[in-house]
Amino acid sequence: MSDKATLEYNGRKYEFPVIKGSEDEFAIDIRSLRSSSGMITIDSGYKNTGSCESAITFLDGEKGMLRYRGYSIEDLAEKADFLEVAFLLIFGELPNEEQLDTFHNDIKAESHVDEEMKKILHGFPKSAHPMGVLSSLTSALIAFNPTSVNVKSEKEMYHAIIRILAKFPVLVAWCMRKKKGLPLDYGDDALGYVENLHKMMFKKPNKEYEKNKIVIDALDKLLILHADHEQNCSTSTVRIVGSSHAGLFVSLSAGISALWGPLHGGANQAVLEMLEAIAADGGDTKKYMAKAKDKNDPFRLMGFGHRVYKNFDPRAKIIKNAADEVLADLGIEDPILEVAKGLEKEALEDQYFVDRKLYPNVDFYSGIIYRALGIPTEMFTVMFAMGRLPGWIAQWREMRLNNEPIGRPRQVYVGETIRPFMPLDRR
Ligand code: ACO
């Protein structure tokens, strides 16, 4: 097999090296294209464009496969906890006991958030969407921790990473407590990372916090499943913002904004709203299937389809089982679930969806579990951000350590060519 690709245009030939990834994926390295030919490529939505070489996450959309640092998502979801997975993603290896203890203790030592941050939180109306609040608070954190990170120092890099891993769950919990009118809480250092997050979110001021293992395990699994997904929209945003050497916290804040959109992380909220709307409309799934297929109707079946998975989303399989377990264990009978099951069955048998390889994605089921766990619909995407945090950090760290150049795509200009300026009174 040749390790070069040839492009022929206007009687001239240009050669480009072909790069092979560790999972036998091939890419044409066009870094010299513009300087050698004067041309660029165009690929809106970047469906065929690799923005970097990365050693963090591998996914095969055709086979429905997802691995973090070489470990299958199935193994990690079953055998590891979220903090171990965070360490794995960020530093490349699963931690041993001592490393995990140190990691957790370092996080606990940084888990306070400056009291002044509460003023910023209270500046938002209760009706504010928690994703906007979370993005703002994450960005504001820099004002209270103003040292810039020297990425050449592993120690400084580590400290910045620990700080955000420690403070982010507090912000997540505050976003929800603000919405619910509950007093703000700082959690409990004696608890595990995910358990502490749960306590910070749900602890009532006049009641002892009761740990529920089923709930904590489900939450842990959900966070692991969301922890990274290679160069998706929000991760690419984090990398591109960070590539200007903007700091970690603001790069993450930009990632949160990108995640908010309903075509990305916001889909989990959109799924639940869609299921509720269908249930309120009499539960006629067939009517909504028809709407989803009608090209004159903007309605899309939320939670179906994926840019890269053209086979079942492996996370959806794990989450579907977890959803069944959680609902059974908690004894929840949810009419929304019946609508979801109906839609899933019909879509999997429908030629339109089969032809386009539109399978349920992770968001189709995650909302159902979040709802069962008592998390308000508007908080679903915030939970996604909580899960994605280690992935964003790992990707930002890799980008900075690889000394990647600033992200700056080109364009093909299709506007007006030069024309004379027309004074106001003659237009
Ligand atoms: N319902 C109905 N039709 C759909 C859907 C859907 N959910 N998704 C794609 N299609 C159709 C498109 O209309 C198009 O049909 P056509 O070929 O006849 O024109 C075809 O399938 C391909 O769709 P694209 O939009 O080109 O696929 P793309 O890869 O660009 O989009 C996306 C992927 C954005 C996820 C899309 O499937 C979608 O909008 N899904 C619903 C939103 C959603 O669930 N997002 C969550 C993604 S997972 C995540 O971010 C964690």
C-alpha cells in the first residue's frame, strides 16, 4: 500500500504523505497543500477533516465501538469509577491505589469556591438556563484564581486541572440549588467524588442526606459514558479556544456553550421535552414518526442519529440497560418511558431510519435516567457537561503539550468582488 496520495489538477501532480493511526485509520496529510498548490480544501461541518492526532479516545462509528485510552467503554462503565476514568483520560493510564488517593485528596483540598462567586450566581434570575449560568461561572472562576498556567510546568498544569475538577461539581450543584431555591452547599470531603456531587445537589437543609447506592452507581456510569468522545463540537471548541493560549477555565466555558445546543449536548433536554409533548398529545408515536420523515416539517426525532455512529451508539446500549435497572430498582413507572419504547421500536423497524442508519443515541436514554434520579430537565445538559469535563481537560492538555498551532480555518470567498463605494444619499 502506498504511503503517498496524489492529487492531480490542471495538469500538475501534488503528492501528500498518508498517515496511519494505531487503529489502521488512514489520513492524507495536506499540511503542504496551500503552499504547494495555492488551493485549500472545503469541508463544512468537517465531516472528512481531522483536526489533530490524538491518543485519548478511539471510536469506530461503523462498528459502534468506543474506547478511552485503549479501554473499552463497556469495561470502564462496569469496572471503574468516574474519578479513575478522569485520571485515565487526562494522564493516560489508570491510577494505582496510591495515585487515586492522592488525586482525590488533592481535589478535596481545592473544593471550596470563593464566597464572592455567590454574588455572580445570585445576579442571575431563577429562570436563567443553568447551562448559561454554568458557562458564566466557569469563566468567572478565573477572576478568583488569576494565575495563568505555565503549560511547560507539569506541576502548574496539574494544579489547574485539580482546581477545576474540584470546583466544577460545586458550580453544577449551585446551578441546580439556585433553580430550586435551596441554600448553597459545599458538600462533604468524607464522601466519594460522585456521591459528594449528589449530596451537594440534593441535600435538604432540614434533612439528613441519605446515600442511595443505586442512584450513585447510575450517576457514576452516566458520567463515565459522557466523559469523552474525541473531536465533537464542544471538544473541538475547547481545543480551538485553547489554541489561542486562552486559559483552561475559559476554554472549558466555551465548550459548555457549544454543548448547550440541541444538536449536541442539549439533545438530552430536547428528548425529554419531545417525549413529554408526544405523551401530552395522546402518545401517538406514529404521528411523530411521520413528522420526522416529512422533509417539509422541521421536526426531527431528538435522540436519534449521530454524526459518527452509523451503527448503534455503544453508550446507548449500556445506558438503556442502566435505565431499565434504575427504574426497576426505584420502582418508577413512567408513562414517558412507554412513549420512548414505542418510538424506539418503530424507528428501528422503519425504512427511513434504517436506510439512514439512524439509531437511538446516548441522549435518548440518559434523560430518562436523569428524570428518574429527580434531576430537573433543564439540568440534563449540565450533567452532560459534568461528565465531559475530564475529556475536555484531557483534550486541552494534549493540545497544549503537543504545542498545536492556533486553530484558524480558511474559507472560499463567494461574496461581491471590489466595487465603488456609494455615498449614503445615492444608495
Ligand atoms: N430525525 C429525522 N431525520 C433525521 C434525524 C432525526 N433525528 N437525524 C438525521 N436525519 C436525516 C436527515 O434529515 C438526513 O436525511 P436526508 O439524507 O434525506 O437529507 C439524514 O438523516 C442525514 O442527516 P444529517 O443531518 O446530514 O446527519 P448529521 O450527521 O449531519 O447530523 C445529528 C447528526 C445532528 C446528530 C442529527 O442526526 C440530528 O439532528 N439528530 C437529532 C439531535 C440529536 O439527537 N443530537 C444528539 C447527538 S449525540 C450527542 O451530541 C451526544
